[in-house]
Amino acid sequence: MIRLSVNINKVATLRNARGGSQPNLVQIATDCEKYGAQGITVHPRPDERHIRYKDVEDLRSTVTTEFNIEGNPTREFIDLVLKNKPNQVTLVPDDPGQLTSDHGWDTIKHKDFLIDVIKEFSNSGIRTSVFVDPELKLIEGAAKIGTDRIELYTESYAHDFAKDREAAISPFVESAALARELGLGLNAGHDLSLENLSYFAQKISWLDEVSIGHALICDSLYYGLDNTIQLYLRQLKV
């Protein structure tokens, strides 16, 4: 079964909007695990506008499923990851002030940089995943930098899904097939939702993991967190 990792950034955004500690991030993560999520994802940014660096420390000591830290591998981020040793680190090329991630790595242009960063994490026993767009040359590039997995950036799929789902999924199926052929593990994330997740999972059934935050947290306002996680898990049964 494809694993579901819940990105709890939006919960931290809600907490920070008012100050204080409500909603409690550690409790939310614990509840997500209790309700069936197989992982927790956080994406700390330099301005700590949602996930704070202290949150990472608190969660590391309480998360019992897979802990995944996403982010741009600045020196500060690298040190944070090495200190807290998550199960997985996902490298994302976002700018400091970026609202949300909007592109993957150019694994050819940034080959040498990524090799050095990945080696540092690998030496500490941390699995690495690299955020990439669904382009075959970038998948081939990823296979040459030592990463364990790639995470397919799925915004274009989500955007085009309602218009033409077959056309929307096509580059992702090709990229996923190549990743499998090259021995890369496969994650996916960004704008996946109850509307489009099942089709994605059916067409790429060898996915290891999806990371979902915004849509899942929004759905939980209507359906409740427990029920929402069950709904997402059902979409991943292929």
C-alpha cells in the first residue's frame, strides 16, 4: 500500500496566526498517527512562518511513524536535519520568501551541489528524496546524484486533472516508470486531494509515499481529522 505522510505546516500556520500553542502541533501529529497516517511531514522555512525549528525538535521526540523534513538545503537547514535525524529528508529548491514550493530541482545544473548535500545526509543514515518535475532528463539526472528517492512535483497534474486526466497523468507515468527502471524510490506531492489522488495512485501503483497537507487539513474542517485521514487512505488502496 502507498504510504500517507501528513504535512502539518497548515496547522502550524493556524497556531502562529494567534500566537500561543493552539492548536498543539505535537498533539495533532500524534492524532494523525493514531488515525492511521504512516508519516508526518514538516517543511520549516527560514522565517519560521509556520513550522518553527523548535517544532522539529519537539516532533522528533514524539513521532513514532516516519518523520520527513522538507526544505531548501541551506547550511542552517542541513544542520537542523543532522541534529534531529529524521527518517527522510526531502530537498526542495524553494526561495526564502516563497509562498509555497513551485518547481523541482534541475538535477543536471545542480548535480555537484546535490551530490555533496546528499552525501552528508547519507553518511548520517538519513534517507534522501529530491523534489523534481516530471521530466525524463531530470529523472535521469537524479539517478546520478546518489539520492534514494525522488518526489514528483504534482501541481501540474492537479491543475489539469479536471480538464483531461489522461493527459495530466501521462508525464508522471513516464517519469515514474523511468525512476523505477533506474532503481529510484518514488514519492509524490503538492496539490494532491480527494478529487485526484485515487486516479494518480491507480496509474502509478508502485509509489512509495504521498505527502499531503493543504487539501487534507482543509477537508478535516468539514469531515474531522480522523475521518479525513481514513478517506485519504482509501484513495491509496489500489
